[in-house]
Amino acid sequence: MNSSDSIKVIFAAIGVALLWFWEKVTDWARQSFFPFVEKHLPEILEYVEKAFTWIDNVVVSIRRGIKAAWNKVRQYLLKMAMHFEKTSSSKWVRKTTSYIIKTLESKTVTKQEVEEEINWDDLPLDVRKSWMKSKENNFDIDYTAEKDKNVDSLEMIN
């Protein structure tokens, strides 16, 4: 990875963090940053407030888009579950089972299963943590329920 790619990754991570923690950022700005600017740099307060308003509009728009996109996917994706099984010291098998409806009119449910071998590094963090604690070699994740919770945490958007 070259330095340009590293910079892109850093900015992407900052963007994701802003989306996720935006309410905390705005609380901090209102309680600490704006008063600091008002006291020490009053000549730029108007610009700082406009910048935060602009960023807020962008963040809220993106969060609304994420929620709308997930709600659209959920019309067709009834459930997705992942089963992880340890097969050797460094290999795991991930079996993903999805239940989808191809058209909303027909309501015919199709089951799709995909099985693949993955490395330890590619396991979700919660599976790695659980394995370290329990020494179990099988784990199940209800992917749709997890993503529903993630989208629900963006509840500030309508």
C-alpha cells in the first residue's frame, strides 16, 4: 500500500467515524468547541457554525440513504445467517445461508447457501473474541438482525 492509499484509508475511516458518532461530535461542538471559538476567535464563529451546519446536512443525508437502502434490501432479504466452523489451526469455513424473495409480487422464497474457506484474519471480530473466550469451534451470526441493529442505531434520521 502506497502513501496515497494510506491517506485514502485514513480519510475513509474518519468519514465512517463521523457518520457513526455524529451526535457525539455535534454535542461536543455545541458544548465545547463553539464556546471556545466564540471566546478566542469570534471573527470566525459564523464560518465554523456554517461549516458544521453543512457537514450536518451531508451526514444526515448519507445516514438517511443508508437506512433507505437497507430497508429496500430487507424487502427482499428475509434472513441471512452465517455459520463459522474451525477446520484446522488456521482455517475456518464460513457458510452463509440467505432467504430471499425475488419479486415482491410472487413472494416465493429462495434459499441460497455459500460455503467458503477463510483465514483467521477474515473472521468477524466477535467470532474471534468468542473463540478466544470459549474455545468453541462453531459460531452462528444472524447477519440480518445485526445489520438491523446497526441501522436502528442511526435512529436520529427519519
